Amino acid sequence: MTSTKTIITAVLSLIVCLTARSQSLPALLVPTDARSLAMGGVSLPKEADQLDAHAYFGKWAPKTADNTIVGADAWFKIGSRLALSAEGKGFLDKPYSITGAEGSSKGSYKPYDLIIGLGAEFLITDAICAGLKVRNVTSALAEKNIGSSIGGDIFVRYSSRVWGVELAGRNIGSPINYGEGAHSIPFLAAVSGYVRPVKGLTLAAEADYLFKGGLMASAGAEYGFKDMAFVRAGFHYGDPAKALPTFLSLGLGGKLAGFKLDGTFLLLSETLGNSFLVSLGYEF
């Protein structure tokens, strides 16, 4: 009887956690670049000449899931044609109580997603580049419900000082199994682009198609004053059941002697309102 109650409790905890997340591995859809997130989540190419590295901290959906985001990534160029990248980030969910067979409390458990990735991109011509990123995701919903997935992204990009466009396939990889059956990860195809009509102003947009069903679209703008102070805003359209929910984003940034400080705040969303991301970085 005790064993049966324990199993029922574990299953109920797993169902609650999966329901709160709406889909498997939603962390793979969350932009963790403060600049990108401030512009609605549009994917943007690195602009550093040799190195771009930053660490970040944020709160995601504080009114509901109350996830804590922590992580760091680095992009560095080797020679004139090759660039390598590395990332490590964690999404720490709000803890939930664990109830024993007799109804007594046995403490709490904090679900998490841990993502580690390595990437490479090759400059085919002065303007055309192709690349890939491979990542491992470990996701824990409960003590005995931990799964992993290996996947990654591929892309090809044209970029210049005036405009650019990118085609990408993201989250291409193996399903994740928490012990009760396999769940597909959010595989999507994306097209994004940017244009700089005047000095200091960048306009960008992106459209995503999730193969599990669902569409997302983003648009954003950034204005930089003397490449030192930046104001950003964006809008993201999404489906809360199959993708990121719709939100409006605002952001500020500053850069001095290579050091960067960026912050983003989300609003006009019942699910993601008051989410924020702050990053500190360095580039040259």
C-alpha cells in the first residue's frame, strides 16, 4: 500500500510539472541574449571582431513558473575564417513540496534544465557564413524523472554592415524521456533578418515554424548612440501552449572599453510579464 501511494504521488508530481511547462524543454525556446530578447527574441549575429563573452542572470515567468535563469557563453574567432562558441546555462524551476505515503511532508524538489553546447561557424566568403551547434540537455522533473536529449542547430547566414538574413533549423535532436514515454523537443525552422537604414539604428525581424505545430514571429529595433548607449524594444507573437507566449520587450544597454552591460524587461503578458534578464559581457 505504501509503495502504491508513493508511486501515485510521484506520478501526480510529474503531471503537475509537465502541465506547468506546457511542452517538453521550453527552455530551448527562451532567448538568453539580453540584446536579442529586448528586440522581441530576434536572432542576431555576433558583431565582435575577435571575442564576445558574457554571463547572465534572470527571472522567467515570475508570476507562474518563476524560473531562475543563470548562464554564460563565449564566441571567439580563430584565424580569418573559423569561429567557435560554447555555452552553459541552467533553468531552475520553482520548487514543489514532496508528500510522503502518510501525507507528511518529505521536503521539496526543484526541477531544472541544464544545457551545455559547443558550436562552430565557417566564413565561406566575406559575407556568407555557415555553422552548427551541438548541445546536450539534462532535464529533471522529479528525483526519478530525469531525461536527456542531444541535438543542435544548423544555419547559413549572409551579413553585411547594411543588412543580413539567416536561415536556420533549431533544436534538431533526439526526443527526451522522463520515464513515462518520449517527448519531442521543440524543433523549428527560422528565417530572420536585419537592416540598418541609418547610422545607429538596427531593425530586425524573425519568423519561426514549429514542426509540432505553432508559429512564432518577432520584430524589434535598437538605437545606439556613439556605440556606447543603446535603447531597444521589441514584440514577440507566440502560442502559450506550443511556443513562447506573446510579449512586449524593452531594454537598455551600455558599452565602454569593451565591457557591456545589458538589461531586458518583459511586459504586456499574463504569463511572462515582469520577466527580466541582465547580462555582463566583454568583447573586442
